[in-house]
Amino acid sequence: MEINSKACSYIDNMSITLMELLKVEKNISVQNIQKPPIGSLGQRNFLDLSDRIDPEAIIVESLTSHSGETVAKYFQHGESKVGYDEEAFKPFKKFIKNIYKNKEISSWVSAGCIEELAFKWIIQVYQNQMVAKLNLSSYLTTNINERVLTQKYHFPILNLDISSTFNLGAVSISYFSKEDFKSALPKVLYNKNSGIVSE
């Protein structure tokens, strides 16, 4: 997948603006607001899994509206959380929608995937002291190309007379005999009973 130069320019220019919109907030310490349990709750044993948390993992926190739409997004960075509050998230969301309008991108991935990749890029840039190894357009192109896999499925269709290959959208329909399946596709498994080829 390739993104045209006009779209790349828009993405890269807006990415700078989005980095400037990041908000840094101090985390609220749970110890300061936690009250000692009262009654039977004080007798309950809790399973502490804090020792199993990967210290290298990046914790992403999203705030959603009552309709389930994300309205704010942060990631943990040391003792702070960094990201977009409800006001700053609006330009980020609009940016994602504008990228998704580009048919070169929307034909390959969902808007959610673009949002996830863009936010990962923002995290990486912030953690590298605002120095990007790749600009956002290149980062999106590289990661989308790595994620999108072309898959081929071959299976027989009974009672269909095919004289020559034809296409229906992205589907190519052509004649294969059982021998063609066996000889042309040595890397896949061939089920003798059903004739279905799968990987």
C-alpha cells in the first residue's frame, strides 16, 4: 500500500500539531484515596497480581461516552499520564476520520486500526523525547503493509460449469481438477474427502 504525496504531507504536518496538543497529568495515587475496608470486606482476601505486571508494557487508558465512543485517550509515562483530554481528543479523532477518507487507506484497514497505529506512533515519539524515527505517514504505511495479508482460498463449487476464468469483485473463479489442486499447491493441505484446500 502506498499513500499519495498530498495525503502524506497532510498526515505529517498534522502529526506535529497533534504532538503539541498532548496533555500531561499527574496520576492520582490510589493509596491517598483508599479507605480501609469495613466489616466483612476487611476480612476478604484479595489476589495481588501486581508482581506480574510487565514494567515495559505501555498502559493505555481510554475514556468512553455513554454510547461507547472514545472521547479521551492517555498512556502511562512514569508517574504521569500523557494524552488527549476530551477537548484535545476532538482534533485527534477528526484527524483519524480525515485519514480514513483516503481510499488508499480505508480499502486496507479500519478507522480503529488507524487510530491505534497513530496513537502508538505518538507514544513512541513522546518516549523518544519528541524525536520521531519515522514520520507518521511512513509509520502508517509500514505497519499497515505488515498487518495486511493477502490470503488465497481454493475450494470446489459443485454443479458449476466453468469454461474460462472470470472475476466477481476480488474473487477469481476458474476451473481446477483434483489433480490441479494436488500439483499446483504443494504447500497446502488437501482433504481427499471434501476436496477443500486449506493452510
